[in-house]
Amino acid sequence: MNSPDIHTVAREALARADTLAATLLPGGRRRGREYVCASLAGGNGQSCSLNLDTGRWSDFATGEKGTDLVGLYAAARGLNQGEAARALAQELGLSNGDQGRPQVKTATPAWTPILPVPDDAPAPTFQHFRLGVPVASWPYLDGQGRVLGHACRFEAPEGKEILPMTYGRDGAGKRTWKWKSFPDPRPLYGLDRLAKTAPDVPVLIVEGEKTADAAQRLLPSMAAMTWPGGCKAVAKADFTPLAGRTVFVWPDSDRPGIKAADDVAGRALAAGAEQVFIVENHPDAPEGWDIADGEVKGMTPADALAWIEKHHRAYEARTATNDNLPTSPPRGRDYDDPEPPRGSRITRALDAAVTLDVFESMEIKPRPFIIEGLLRQGESAMFFAKTGVGKTYLAMQLAMGATREGEVLGPYSTVAPCGVLYVDAEMSAADMQARVRNLAIKADGKRFHLLSSELLASVNQAVPNLDEEWRPAILDWLTQHSDIGLVVLDNLSSLTPGVAEDKRLDWDAINQWIIELRRRGLSVILVHHAGKGGDQRGTSAREDQLNLTLKLTALDDRTTTAFRVDFQKARGLSGEQKKPFVVELVEDEHGRINLVHKNLNDEMTAQVAFLASEGMKQNEIKDKLDISQAGVSRRLKRAESDGLLVVRGAGPEKTYHLTDLGRAATIGMDAEAV
């Protein structure tokens, strides 16, 4: 049988690269015209890259690279070039001359790990071609103390990177060490410790080799272990050695760590563990805290043991109940697990439907507020106004206030502080810095992340927008920064170049992305412009998925120091929470700008104040509004005492004049229409 021409297969594969990439490297993502993933096995990350236009690829962790998709297929599947071409040709449905589709021979793997490592194997050097020498390494040993491989930690400019190293045999039969993962299922770290303990000694599982060693020092009465690959690789580990054991799982204090601990507990139970418990962290533990941090800060063995004894709970497998509706949903699926076929996902979703009697009996907690009375976790809002009214001032005030507990604006206070990503695509960096410095409210500077378009452009970096390249990149960044709870996009026009504002279809992709942010428990504030008619500019579909829409209106053309705020949409708010108010920008004695909240009076008082300012006499107002003379007099006094009116003159010469607050309360009124 003739072998297919490698160049022909490579050319055909490149033509279908957009769809092939996810098949060859499952779990990765598009980044413009590039497909990135964790490694040649796929997975969420950036260490492996494929150019969808040229076919060039590289795995930066191992140093492997190539110029076409046949070579990529060969490296990912452990085949030589001819074998890869035949297999790929068959997948593509290419003919093979008169022989029909090519038949794939049984391939000889290009790399076969050898576990345990033979006694005559040379010692590994751990020198990485790109990352240099690791700052730490941990040997994985089996129950007899034999080496299975190593995990090495490197400190790269972009953060820590942990790579596995195993010993094995290449396609030519040569034995050597390589930066390759353990074969699945992967061994646990600490099997040697486990083998030295009696069956009734409990096991403690933590995340990471460094943490496992710290846990063993603090808790010598337990066998401290971990799994390789971090929180995304739980599904690849072999938990069968835990059969018959009592297991405690102590997670890192962050969302990915808690999710991974839940997964570990379930798999340990499925592997035959006698009992499985989850150790709860202190509610005030810093983001990412683990027991290794506790050891550094002075935690003693007695402290660690006492905490486990008082703060553990029995693990319960999740079922289709309200347990599956967390207040803050987990951010994304485990990309180390291949995504199931679409049909099965839809089937499982349909099977999760609940009957109405079950639904009514479920204890579904409302999403908690970030800012009490205004913005909840996982909700989206839009502020819109004409240019220069003050929408960025309001967005900055709320965003900075969201990073620390306490009053933000009048009756609105932060009750659940969170990190903030503020994407500014319009203001100059100097103007934005001036606002940050001049606003009286102060943020927790370490939790407020500012992405300034002008600042990025000044150092030749990519300028943010909401196109198909930036949207997934922002999602990935947010996954790595789990403290972020609020994203502010200022403003939509600057962030959506080329998008027709009045076309719903142009907005749909961005809309779905915002919905995905909400599903992940993130709140979103959109800052937008008003159109000529005063409503938000562009398609009304933009408001469909919003929980909150605020319209900001200048009091008149003479002032830019105060504006009125009206709730055009307020899903989940009621009563006093939805009443319009005025925001005044007041400079204090230190030159700092305070945003002062002022309530508006009832509608009748505002109407009386407006008509009086238009020169109507009290008896004319009485007839116009069909109220008593005493009612007019009483409301005029109230309008004056509440700051809507100032009175000049006396007797017949008395005149009434609206203040800034009065103009805010009477926006849109007309003497003929009232």
C-alpha cells in the first residue's frame, strides 16, 4: 500500500486547522489566529501554541516544535511522520490512490515512561532550556521508596511554573530523562509515607508538593500527600492507594482550590476510602492561603491538629439539589477533562430539570449584595449619560468603594468587598490618575486593577477592546485572579470599535460573554453614552440581560457639578431602593472631590416648586394641581427647607428660584404639562 504524501496531508490539515486544533489539543482556546493550550496533551494554558495560518507549533515547556500539523499530530500521539500522515489522512477522509483510505498501522510510541526508574539510570540534571534551574524539586517515590519521577518548581517572570520530569525510552530505544508527565493514572506524592503507616493512620491530602511537606512536618501523626499537576489535573491521578483509609482534604483558600478539594474527596471515596472529610479554612484566611503559609506564620503542630479536629465536615457527594446552585458559581470547567459530546451535555442538562413541587421546596439563597441596596454578586448594570455628565465619576466611586467595607455613596455601602478590574478605554492616563488622586473615597489599592488604554499604548502593548481575541483572554485572566468580583467597562463605544451599536446581531457575542461573566459570579458595570433622545445609544437588546440600568442627567447646561440618577431598570430592588436621587460633586477643604448623595422629594412637592419657580402665584398653583391653598403653602415651605428652592424678596415681590437640587427634582417638567 502506498503511503499518503506528507505534504498533501499537511496542506489539507492546515486548511481545516480551525476545527482540527481543538481535536488535536483538546481543552485549549483560540487567541486571535493562534490556538494555545497547556501542553501537547491539550489542557487550559499557554505553554503550547499553534499558528492557525501557518501550521507552525511549539511546546515551550519541552522544547518540541514543528512546521506543520502532521508533525504536531506525530508529537501529540507519539508517532513517526509516516504513521502520523496515514492516521491524520484517515481522520480527514483523504483518499490514498487506488487503495482507498489509508490503513493505520499499530504505532510504536515515541516515548515510553519507565516506572519505577531503574537503579542504573543516571541522575537527572533538572536544567531546563528556557526556565533554567528549578528553585525546588520533589521526588515521587512508590511504596518501596523507588523513584517514579520528579516535580520541579521554576520562578518565571510571569509567575511560578511546575513541570514534571520522568525517565523513559524514546522511539529509537534510547533511555533518558525528559520533561514529560507521568502516564495516566498518575501516582500520588507521598506513597512512601503511606506505606510506612498503619491502616488506621489518617491521610491528609493538600494541594502541591511544598504544602504536603509542610503538612507532614506539622502533622507527623498523619500521612500527608498530594496529586501531581495541580487543581486542573485531579481527574488524572490514581487514588486507589487510599482504599480503606480515613482521608482529610485541606484545600487552598481560593475557589479553584475548594473546587479541586471537592473533586479529590469524591474520587477518594469512589476509590474505596473508608471516610472522607473536608477541612474548612478560616473565613478570614487570605486568598490562596495554605498550610505551608501557616507554618511560615508560626502555626504549631498543636495548632494544626486542633484546627482539623474542630473544623472538618464529612464529605457528601453532590446531587441535583440546591447544593448545585452556589451563590458564586465556580469559574469554568476542568480543562484537563475532555469536554463531553454536545449531545450528552444537553441530555444531562435536560435530566437536571426539576418538578415544580421540588423547585418550590428548595432553599435557594438570593445572591448577596456587594454594595447593599444597589449591586449584587453576579449581576450586570449599565450607567449611561451624555458626555461630561459624570458617569465615570460614579463608576469610579462605586468601583473603588467595592474594594473595602463601608459607605460608598449615601445609603449604599459595601458589605462584601472584592477585587475590581476597571477597563478604561477613553480617558487619558493623566486624567484618570488625577481622578484617582482627587476622589475623597479611597480603594484598597492592591485589589483595584486598572487597565488603561493610553498607558498600554505608551509602552507598545495591545489596547483592550471586546473583540474575539480579548474576550477569552479577559476570562482567562479573571480565572487566575479569583479575588476579582467586579468588572467595569468604561466605555462601550471605545471598547467596541467596528461594532454597529444599533445592530442586535453585532452585540450578541459580547452579550453572551457578559452573561458568562455573570455565571462565574462576577458583577459587571457597563459605562455607556446616551443618544440624542436621551436614552442609551444603540440597540435596546443591550438592556435585556441587565439587572440594573441607571440614567444620569445633568441638571442644566450651566453646571457639571451635580446630576440626577434615575432607575430605568431595577430588577431585584424595591421601594426606597429604586427612588431617583441627586449626586453632587463637592470639594472639601483639602481639595478632594466628595460624591454626595441627596434624596429627592415627593413628586407633588417638586411640581409645586417647579411651578413657583416659573412665576405662578399660589392660587394659580392650587387650581393647576387641584390641591388646597394650605397644601401649596406647606409644600413651598418644605421645598425651601429641603433645598429645592431659594426665596428672594418679600410680600408681593417674593420670587422662587430652583437650586441645583431643585432642578434635578424637576427635570422633564413643563408648566403646561404639569
